[in-house]
Amino acid sequence: MMRQAGRFLPQYREIRRRVDFLTLCKTPDLAAEVTLQPVDALGVDAAILFADILLPLEAMGAELIFAKGDGPQFPHPVRKREDIATLERVRVEDKLGYVFETVRLLRRALTDRVPLIGFGGTPWTLAAYLVEGGGSRHFEHLLAWSVADPDGLSELLARIADVSADYLVAQVEAGAQAIQVFDTWGGLLDAERWRRLALPALLRALEPLRGRVPLIYYINNGSHLLDELGALPVEVLSVDWRVPLDAVRKRIGGSKVLQGNLDPTTLLAPIETIEREAEKLLLQGAGGGHIVNLGHGILPMTPVENATAFVRAAQRPIGAQSGLAS
Ligand code: CP3
């Protein structure tokens, strides 16, 4: 589940009472412990490294703050060509070694119980936070830059792509068995700008990973880009709930496994409803490889027993749930 190693688990919140988010990411013992919590509590079929997509930007020299309740903030946003030079092409082993150490600890702790998924953001989505200075309602700085000076923005994206590539390769070398890249804001772009700006940087970040481990690409709000996404050099396409998986399958053909895509608010419904919706999802994903997942991050107020009910429903054979299939 997206964000399974996160705020909805009471045992996570307990640790967070003692340490702030960035310190948690940078303390391998604790980050490994938090990664394992949902594996133990929910019985999910994979562990997701506890880290954040924004860490490589901090490593490149961009000050990053997680203020209580406000989400991530970059107090010195990068908004024009001259700002790009402030970002360093760092050696990831020097600056992000704590992440790779967490991966190594986890592989030892998991001893092949479940696979470990590493991750990062796509260059476009990382740039979205860096250019806006945090989350945003309109992404006006980013989108205005994309029309006014696409070559300048491409320069920023390429610089982020190079460090991202090193970061993801190092996760694999430390033991990550699959890599997921999050393109949370990829859907902001029309297909033309996505092809012109987001795609080249994404390919540059993924190139050194090809053939090493399965790659999962996630996009939020990207159903207008399905033709482009069907051609990406990844094994798994992960989508949000706005488009049913059978429709995605029809559109992109059979070459990729699909991942997703339950609306996370479904997990706030009664357990019978969750089971029924899980079964519907399984039927929609049938007829091709399907990794059952949420369509976006699990919400912090999700009851643990509801998350567990979803996992159990997904692990039963199709038709063995509520009888909906018969
Ligand atoms: O199981 C997991 O998925 C845990 C690892 C993980 C985190 N962030 C930990 C985290 C992963 C895969 C991410 C990805 C991530 N981070 C994305 C892409 C996925 C998505 O949700 O679209 C994005 C956009 C970020 C950037 C980020 N980090 C934001 C916007 C926020 C604040 C909003 C929020 O949901 O809390 C974070 C903080 C963050 N990253 C938390 C966790 C557990 C919450 C920190 C806390 O308060 O303890």
C-alpha cells in the first residue's frame, strides 16, 4: 500500500513522538524498524523502504524543512536558470549513505520473508516541489517556467535526473529488489509538454536501472497520458482510481503489469464495503498481471483493521470474497 510505512500506524506515531521526520529517515535502525511495522501488522506482500522522495534534493544542497502539519518546504526555491547552479552533482554515497544503510539492514532483517521495494520521485515531481518551494495549489511557478523557458527547466530536470539515477542504482546495489518511481504531479502536464519536459528526464533517470530490477512507475491524475505511459520502459504501471484497471489494460495492451488502484478513502468505509470494493478491483485487474494497491497514499486516519481487511481480501483467490463474482 502506498504510504504503508507511515502515519496511520500507532506504532509509527509512537516513534515520531520522539524523533522528527527527517531524523527518522536519517537513522537507519529506526527507519528499518518503521519499514517493518506494516509487514508485521498487516501482512502485506512487500516492504517499502522508509525514506522520502525529497531527500536527494536536500542532498544536492536545497534546504528542506518538514514543518509540523505543513508538509515539505524548500525555503529557497529554484525558479530560474541561474538558480540551477546552486544544486550540486553530489556523490550519493557521501550524502545519502543513510538510505543505503537502511536498505542493507532491511535485507538482513527480512531474510527473504517479503521483497523490499526502494523508491524515488521522478525528476518532474521532484522539480515541482523544488520550484514551488513545497506543495502548491496551482503550481504556477513550475508551469509558468515550463511555457516561458522549457530549455531552462529541462536543464534543471536533467540535473535532478542524474542524481536520481545514482540514488536509485545505489538502492539496488544495497539490496532493493524493485524500484518504484512516483510521478505524483506528472498529471499536471498535457501530453505535449509531458513528452517534451517530463519524459526525457524520466528516461535519463531510469536508463541505468533497466534490466536490473523490476521498475514500477506511478502517476496520479494521468489518465490523459495513457498512450505515452504504455510505452515507458518499466515493467509495472501504477495508476490512481480515476480510471478502472480494465480500461487501462484495454488502452495499453498486455505488455505491463498494472498496479493499483483503490481509492484510499474506501478504507474509511465499513469492512464489508472494503471487501466488496476489493473484490471488484480484483475482477477489474484480472486478465493480466495485477499488483493490488491503493490509487494514492493511505490516509492517516485509516483504522488499522480496515487496512488489514483490504490486505486479506486481496490475498484471497478471486471469487472467494463476498460472493460478488458468482
Ligand atoms: O510506505 C511508504 O510509502 C513510506 C515511504 C514514503 C514516504 N514518502 C514517507 C513519508 C514514500 C514512498 C513517500 C513518497 C512521497 N513523499 C511522495 C510520493 C507519493 C505520494 O504521496 O504522492 C511525495 C509526493 C512525498 C513528499 C512528501 N513527504 C509529502 C508531500 C509529505 C507530507 C504529506 C504527508 O502525506 O505527510 C511527506 C512526509 C512523509 N513522507 C510522511 C511519511 C510517512 C509523513 C511524515 C510524518 O508526519 O510522520
